[in-house]
Amino acid sequence: MRSSTAFFALVVTAGAFAVTAPDALAQAAKDNAASAAARMTAACQVIAEATLVQETLDRFDSALAAHDVDQLQAAGIEPASAKGWQRFFKSNPDAKVTDNCPVTDLFIGGDTAVWNCTETSTITSAGKPVQYAHLIRFTFTKKNGEWMISDRK
């Protein structure tokens, strides 16, 4: 008798689980799908913002390549710093400046981004190219939906 009572209790419990489990499993699947969709949306937004920051850095690098102070300012470089670039390029008309910025060193939080890069300058000295590389940190700020360089150290 005891085993049949235990068996009956087991059957009732299994039946109750079978009746409630599909709803619980369906709800868990819905929650997981919603959570995955939210994570995917957030990841896509981060990628979109990273792309916009990259475009700002590309504008900066294009301005350096063209030795164009106005374009530097359009990318967010302050006038005093742009004047410094103007003096640098006047003294070094063949100078080339490039930035190597690994995507893994880009950090975005809200309306601010920080990108750690290696900047390489090549100037001509005594008829020979001389390279100088150093670490540089770009700080970007998003204003009116557009990323601008707010600091460069």
C-alpha cells in the first residue's frame, strides 16, 4: 500500500509538472529571447557609435594628411592646438602623421569615448626620414548627435 501511495503521489506530481512546465518553459524561452534581443540591440548600438567615432578619427587623420588646419578644427581640435599643427607643418612641409588605434582600445560610455592610440610622425631631417612614435589618448564627446575630438594628449 505504501508503495502504491508513493507511486500515486509521484504520478500526480509528474502530471502537475507536465501541466505547468510547458508554460514555465515557454515563458523562460520568451524571457531569453527578449534578453537576447535587448543584448543584440545594445551591441548594434555600440558598433554604430564606434563606427561614428572611427569616422571622426578618419576626418582628423585626413586633415593631418592634407595639412589642413580648418579640417582639424572641424574634427574638434581647438584653435590654439590647430595653430600648433599649422606651425609644425610649416616647419615640416613633408611631415606625415598617422594614428594606429586598435579597436580593442576604444571605450565608449554614454556621450564620451576614449581611444588609446599610437601616433607616428615622420619628418625629414638632414635629407633623411625620421620617425617618432608615441602613445596618444583621444577623448571624444558626442554633441548634437555628432562625435567630436574634445581632447588629445
